Amino acid sequence: MAETPQGQGQETLSNLLQESRSFPPPADLAADANVQADAYDAASADRLRFWEEQARRLQWEQPWSNVLEWNPPFAKWFTGGKLNAAVNCVDRHVDAGRGDRVAFYWEGEPGDTRAITYADLKDMVCQAANALTELGVNKGDRVAVYMPMIPETVVAMLACARIGAVHMVVFGGFSVDALGTRLDDSEAKLVITADGGYRRGKPSSLKPAVDDAVRDRPAVENVLVVRRTGQEVEWNEGRDVWWHDIVDRQPTEHDAEAHDAEHPLYIMYTSGTTAKPKGILHTTGGYLTQVAYTHWAVFDLKPESDVFWTAADIGWVTGHSYIVYGPLANGATSVMYEGTPDTPHKARFWEIVQKYGVTLAYMAPTAIRTFMKWGEEYPAQYDLSSLRVLGSVGEPINPEAYMWYRTHIGGNRTPIVDTWWQTETGAIMVTPMPGITHGKPGAAMHPIPGVVVDVVDESGESVPNGHGGLIVVREPWPAMLRGIWGDPERYKKTYWSRFEGLYFPGDGAKRDEDGDLWLLGRVDDVMLVSGHNISTTEVESALVAHNKVAEAAVTGASDPVTGQAIVAFVILRSEAGDGGADMIKELRDHVGAHLGPIAKPRQILVVPELPKTRSGKIMRRLLKDVAENRELGDVSTLTDAQSIETLKEAFQESGKSDE
Ligand code: WT7
């Protein structure tokens, strides 16, 4: 690689990591897979027709007249069509005679359980819809949902969808301020909450945060409260209403109106970093089409026999699309778990898999790396042989984490689907297909049928195989965001201004020698070292490939010689102890051997924890502040603000160089 002056790297992003392992789909899964290779051909021959076919898996009260109206960057899908999302997720399965099928096996953190059938869910959703109407909620109104992981959260969302109100779920771990700004921006008139939920072995309250947030927000007319923990709550007469008082006395019948395909379904605020959160708007017909299709295709769902589990919070888009709308639209049976993975013990997830016979599981790399750090003895205590497909979402999965997941959870048998998408895309966009794709550790592989993705350089030209660049989406897709709530200009500027006519998600990517796609993290995180653009993901993956390392976070710090230098923070695996005397040198050499000398970190610090957002993403921006000895930026979205202070002190003590 020739060196180029700083800031003018020839490559948009270097391609350093090589991977030769590859796993064909199991023969029986391949033979019986929902999606076969011809799906890609059908979709590329006629993309819109392909999506029309997928839309037909839903129940439409009125068929669409137009598949797509595209006035870049504004898309409308299935216009003229009318449907009701709640009817699609619940009623039609009951009407088809499947009312006795379990929709959710719900597991509370303290060990209490509920099995909710589709027939039960229908009654609950109808009652809740009637209650919302009684509270004066009308079609188009916004309803905030600030809840723990309990069945009523799903019911609340579906009740909104049923009457055409727009739900806006705020993750229950967010602060009063986060809730408040979202209430202001969405102008919600109702907040649905609970007294609290269980987390880490104890009740954690929600209602007090709502009380604080709503105090100076008269636009919120009512607060509807589910009793979950029995904690004492302050009561505001006239404003607060118990769920069991108003919902339980409602009739279990409710006539659902069919809404326009483009009727708003929900707003979900993206985590963002420092800027004002963006209210990502999703609508009904296209969104439901793509979440239902991808859930069926990517997990090879057999609704009669599979037990599906997304181990994420409903407060994130992953929960919206793959706990609620996708699985329910497909009539699937899911597991829903309220609590944390280490309560009351570090094998809780595997106990749940064994207990319910989970066949398809979906979780984040951050969880997988945590399990890796704890050690393989935990999953080894349980029978995980029911599992047949494993999914990953939220961050790049390092090849070693993929191998650990496949080996210790998947019994060396299950395909791993590394699914790339975003709150904005609404549904999975890039992923292996479990019955077709030869899985490659760390690679998200291919766009799904009907989605057109490319990797381009700074000038928008496609990069050849073996090169890195920026991922873009070339054609509109059914589940795409319809805009940012109340701010069309920001929508254009954020996603459509970088390249004319292309959607820019903000992620770096590469196309390897085989033409397969790898996602390399946010473009903002890319490091420029001696004229080379190096992704944090590749250096992190090289570190995680060392047998002593469970997790790594890498950032670029300004350096007088190289422009930026690589600084790494690593968490060791439990069995590695303190790593030994030469470990730092060992790790630097290991990265050098893996990726080339250019990628050797200048400094490596062993740490007990990494700063993460509440959805589990590493906050490299804060690590950069640490690495450059700067004041820390905004820490309000951090799970544990103290850990970064501790890390900062440790970094300062470790001195400037490990040479
Ligand atoms: C960002 C979106 C997708 C739902 C949950 C997160 C990163 C997501 C992957 C993946 C590499 C990934 C991207 C993306 N990301 N999945 N499989 N491989 N990176 O939704 O909070 O909107 O975050 O997460 O950077 O842009 P989100």
C-alpha cells in the first residue's frame, strides 16, 4: 500500500482482515428452507413485483393500486391499500383457527411466567383499544409507551396500531430528560407506563420518572399505569388511571378500522450521540411487509413448530420489528424475557432456551462477547440442541465472537445470520440466508432479495471486490423510514445529501475478494493512520481473535507522527487471569501479524468495562476523549457514567506509551 498525504487516502477504507473459514448450511435446513436461491433472481428481475408478492402475506381490507410512488427522497408504498396492523398480527390468526397457539411465553425476571395465546392477545388488544378510545385517544394521536418488558407493552403498542394512534416507545432505562424531550417532540397526549419492572433481582421504578416528565407538560392528558411490581406510586387524581381499572372492564370485541398503507404506525427516536434525537417515522403497509418477510426468510420460520426469541428490549427497533410486528404478523410463538442475562445466574439465557425449547434466537454481539468473557461453562450446563438458527444484530460481530456463538451456543451446527439494518431501515437489509448462504465469520454477506445495496467510494463510485468504502442503498425499500417526525429538511440532509439519489446510512463497509459484504462500523469512527483509513472494527476483531481477549474497543487519537494513532481498550476473558507480563506486546504483535504493521495499536489498556450506550453499542467518542486526554463529552446516554471516569484515570496512570 502506497502512503498518501494525510486526508487524501486513495482508499475510502482499508481492507485488512482476511477470512477463509466458511460454513455451508446444514443439508436438512437447506432442503426445507423457506427461501431458495431463486428468490434473489425473482427479486432482481422485478423488484416491485417481488415486494407485491411479499405484501400478499398480509391481510388487506382493500388492495393497493400503486406499489411504489417515489419522489426522492420521499417514498410511498402500496398506496390505495388499506389494512390494520393489529388485525394482521392477531385477529387473522384467531380467525384462521389458530387461537390456541401461544404468541408469547413470557418469563419475568423473578421467575413468574405467563403463556399468552393468540386468542388471549386478541381479547387483551381489543380491551386496550376500547380503553384508549374511552381516554379520548383518536386516530393520529401520539401515545408514549414507557414500560418494562411485560406483555402489556405489546398489547399497548397493538392497541394503538388498532385505532390508528401512533406509538412512541421510550426505552424504560432512559432518564426523565430523555422521556421529556421525546414527549415534547412527538406531542404525545397519553403516556402508558407501569409502576416498575424487575431488573437485576429487584424492582426498578418507572412511574416516578413519568411523574417528573409530565409535571410541566400539560399536553399529556393521562397516564395509564400497569401494576407490575406493586411498588408504592404517587397518584395524580384525574390524570393517572390504573390499567386494571379501565382496561379489564372493557368488552373484548372491537371493530378495527382499516388504515391507509401509509398511515403512521410508530415513531422511534434514534439513540443518536449528542445531537437532538431524531424521531424516525414508520408507516403501516410497507413496514409490515418487510418485517414479516424478513422474519420468515432470515430465520427460516416454521410457525407451527419454531420457538423464536429476540433477546432485546421492545424499546429498540429490534424489539418493535422482531418481538412484536414480524413474529406476530407471521403467527409465530415467541419467548419474551423481562430481565438481565445474569439474574439470578450467568446461565439464565441458556436456562430459558432449554425450558422453552427455543429454536431461533436473536441477540446482540455485545451480549455474545459478554457470554464469551464469562466462559463457555455456563451454556454447557444446559441442553441447547433445540436451536437451529442464531442471529446477531446491532454491531459488527467479530469473527471470533461469531465462532464462539456458533460453537458454544449453536453446537457447531447452526447457521449464524449476521443481520445489518438500522432504526431507519425498519427491517433487516443485509444478511446471510440460513438455507442458502455459506456463512463467513464476521460478514453480513448479501442484501436480501428486493434490496439494492452497494459499497461506494467518496465520489459515489462502486468499489471493486477487495475494497472498502461506504454502504449505500440504491433503491427505496418497503420498510424505509418515511422521514424524521416534523423535520423533512433534516431527513434530506442526514440521509440523502452525501450522494445524489442514494440513501447513506453512515456506516463503513467493504466488499471482500468474494464480493461478500462486511460492515465496518460508523464512518465517524474510521481512523486515519499515516494516510490509511482503518476501521475500528477490523482492529477490534483482530484483538478479539486473541485467545485472552473477550472484547475490545478501538479509537483514533491524534498523533504528531502518524496523524492519528490507534488506541485500544480490551477486556480479558475470565480464564486469561491478568493476561501475564508480556501481554501488551503480545497483543500488539498479534494485531500486526493479523492486519499488518500499520494497524498495530500505539497503546493498549486492559480495562474491566467499556463505556456503552444502553442498547449495548460501544461509545468510541468517549474513548477518544480519554485517549486524547480531553474533557469527557456528553455521557447522558451511557449505562454507567462512573465507569468512564475510572477508565480515564487508569489511562492517565498507564502513561503515554507501551513501547
Ligand atoms: C447501526 C444501527 C439494527 C437494529 C438495532 C440497532 C450498527 C446494526 C449491524 C451489523 C454491523 C451493525 C450499524 C447501524 N449495526 N447491525 N449486523 N453489523 N453493524 O439499530 O440503533 O438504529 O443502530 O447499528 O452501525 O447503522 P440502531
